[in-house]
Amino acid sequence: MTSSVALCTYNGGTYIAEQLESILSQTKPVYEIIICDDGSTDDTLKILSDYNDRYPNLIKVHLNPENLGYVGNFEKAMSLCTGDLVFLCDQDDRWYTQKVATITETFEKQSTVDIVCHNIKLFGEMINNSEETTYWDLDNIKPQDFTQPQDIIKRILYHGNIFPGMSTAIRNTFLKKNLPLKKINPVIIHDYELLLLASNNDSVWMEKTILGEYRIHPKQSIGYKTFSHFKASEEELLTREALFAIFQRHPFVKKAIIKLNLNNNLENGYKKYSLQQYQNYLKKLPLLERLIARLKMKYYFHIFDYLK
């Protein structure tokens, strides 16, 4: 199977060479590297030009005549890819040398899989590099916990995406069927939308092997504020605010199901999940506080209105 890399750049001169070198160092070479630049004003274009001169048959650089934005740029890059597999790639991360070989082998063995996502290590100036911290450590994610149909879509729809684009590879036949993107809201970006569609059909494979490094730095488009002060030992508590956020997410879940034509049973599942979290929250309160909380939730905060 041939592999294309959909790489988007925008003022990425600081790290882009390191990323490209990690792609060029793969034990299984990629077929093409499609680069779409969204109007860089730093030295990104000079660096890309140098690499294009060195690898004219491999690297293809497209300069957008106008800024398309993060999602639009990736949509363009993906649409230009011709390989059997499309690897999404950011400008500031690093791939391990066996990434393409490992992912390709998975696709070859799993004919019904449309997307493969692998684990990644966090690194950067704000990350404690004395101990290995992976992206899936953020939410204590373990592939062995996702064994039943709809497990993955329930996780990423109900709680949020756990698969960054740079850890994602897509079967091109599936990709082309779902382009152009629907872009139903600013939260469900390109990779998230495709993951929801594939996981709705139980065609997402979680590869537990760590096959790359996700750089945490202040200039990245997504991730810095979320992960820069993360500690793997931290455990999220179910506070009242967290409970409110669960109920308030229901309209988002409902709209995603309708707009993306997902399994209708997912909405009832989210309602049950929300009510179970409500019960879990109350159980931890002393009896008197529990009674007061019930009244406040229903008559003052009206949290159940979010489930309508």
C-alpha cells in the first residue's frame, strides 16, 4: 500500500525541518508528501523550497493564494493526496522511524478499518521529560478498554476527541467519500469529523504503540493551554461545575448526531450517561447537602432542561 502525507504549514520555520527529516527517515518510505502552506511570512517557504529541490519527485508544495485557516488547509491537503493511505501531519511534531511500516501493516491486516490512530509521547519545554507521558495518559486511555461496538464513538462524542490528527492515518477510499467536510461547528475540526464518521461504523483501530512525539509549545494551534501543565498523576474530580458541563454538552452531542447522520441511539446513551454522573455526584454528598443539591439542580440551575 502506498502512503501520502498531508502536511500543513503556517509560519512553521522553527520546527518544520525536524518534522520533514523524521518523515524522510521512515523504514518504509512514503509515496508523496503533500504540503499546503497557508501564507507563511517567516522562513517556512525557503525551507520548503530547499527540501523540494532535494526531493522533487517526493515533496509537492502548494501555496494557498489566500489563507484557508487550519481546517480548510488540511481539507485541501487531504484532497490532493493520491496514496492508498493518508497520514495527517502537523508542522511541529516528530515521527518515529517505524510509524509508516507499523500503520501500513495494520491496514493490510484489518480490511474493514478506515482509520488507525496510534499513541504519542508528549514533549517540549513545558513537559517533564524525566518520565514518559503519553497523550492517552491525559485521560487514562487504554486500548483494551475499547472492545465493544460503539465504545470509541461514545468516548470521543461524549467526552471529546482523544486522537490528535498527527497520530491519525486514513484509508483514502474512505477519505474521498467524506470530502468535502461538513464542518458543522468550530469544535468538530477535520480529524474529529472523520473520526466520528469512522467510529460510527466501528472502523477505527487504536494502535497502542507509541509512534511519534507531540510537541507542546506556546505557538501551536491546538493543545498548549490544555497540556502544558499536565501531570499524569492528576485525577479529575467530579465537581458541580464538571457535572454542569456534562449536561450542557448534550445539545452539542445531539447536533453532531443529526448533522453527521450518526447512530440515533447515541443520544439516549448520552442522556443515560449524564443522569448516571448526576447520581454519582449526589452519592458523594452528605444527606442534607444531597437534598439541597437535588432541589437546586432541578429548580434553580435547571440542568435537566439541557437534556430536552
